[in-house]
Amino acid sequence: MIQLDINCDMAEGFSRSRQSEDLGIMKWITSVNIACGLHAGDPHLISRTIEAALKHNVKIGAHPGYADIQGFGRRSMNLSVNEVYELVLYQVAALSGMTRAMGGELHHVKLHGALYNEAAERPELAEAVVSAIADIDEELILYALSGSKLVEAGLEHGLQVAEEVFAERAYLPNGRLAPRELEGSVLISKEERMEQTRQLVLKQKVLTVNGQHIDLAADTLCVLQEGPDVLQFLSDLHRWAKQNGVSIEPIMPR
């Protein structure tokens, strides 16, 4: 039976933002990536999201990004390798500490936005990220863009790596995510998202923006919280998985 983890990025608002959508999504996912307060989030929203994850038995991950609230962490900051190391170290340590204080345990780390994309391409940044994670806890699982330099760096360090794919994001021929400014970079229709998910999960392939199929390992599927009809999509995804012999469950530490 094929096993699939479903993850979602959360706590990316602020404490006055609505929480009802987060709690609805928690019922359908197996792991959550919680913003650490620098690109989005604050201590109060982070705490509530950890609490909800523990209640629903969802695996908790840190979701560090560039310290760029105005740009939502989606702009490059041209930091040095050491600055990236310190940035990731700080955020993962903070999320780990909060999770432990609330009775849980940090399960994984997934980068956000520009840092996610740049570490996927640049070996020196990937090395800094992996070093920070390993220095905090070598048992943490690294969620990284499938086939990327970050996957390679994680494996070289001996970390457990989960190769991540996306239900809603379009792909370039090199396996990278299509830039958000490119028209069609985010799949809107439920049919498109389900078809891409089917290909990724059952065939380990994806159709790129130029009409070419490429191979991609798919250990964990990211579903965007802000995606259209996200709760209906997740419900349909669970129904489809049951009908096709796909077991939706969290990635367990080796």
C-alpha cells in the first residue's frame, strides 16, 4: 500500500486572525508546518496552532523563513551562509521549545518561501540549513522540495528526508516550482489539483508547464491553506486515497 503524508503551512497570520479554518484543516492533515514568527505568526497564534495539532494528533513541524513580514518571506534577502544558519537555528529552536513546553515534540522542519526555493538550488544555503537542524536535533525530519539540493544535503548529513510535492503548484521542467508571478503557477480548479495529486502519488510523475512529464519522488504532499475550497479538496482527497489503496498517515521517524 502506498503511504502518503499530507502537510499544510499554518499560523501564517497573527493572533487576531481567524483560527476556525486552521482547526477545520487539522482534521484532514497528518503534519503541520508552523510559522516561527519572522515571516508571519506570533507567539499567541503559534501556541494556539500547536494546541490544535496536539488535539488532533497532527505531527508538528517548524516552518522557518526569512525575517520579512512585509514580503511574507517571499523575497530574497541576500544573507550570508552564517546568517542563514543562525536564522534557521533560532526559529527551529523557538518552535521546538514551545512545542515541548506544551507537551509535544517537534517532528520535522520545512522551510518557507524564498528560503525554501533558494536552499533547493544553492548547495551552500542547503548546507547551512541542514547544519542548523542537525545541531538542534539530528532526529528531526527534513521536508524538502523533491529532487532538490536540500534533499541531497540532508541525506549527506544523515538526516531523514521527506521529499515534498505540491497539489496546487505548477512545476517547471527542472522540477522546481513555477514562480508565483508566472500565470498559472497556482492551480485553481479542483480537477487540476486532483489530477496532479493522482499523478504524483500513484505514478511519481508530474506534468510541467511546458507539457513534459518528469519524475518526482512524493513522500509528503503539501496542500495550501489558502487554496480554493481547501476543506472540500481535502475531503475529496481522503475519499480518493481510500478508493485507490493509498494510506494517509504521518511520516514516522526511522
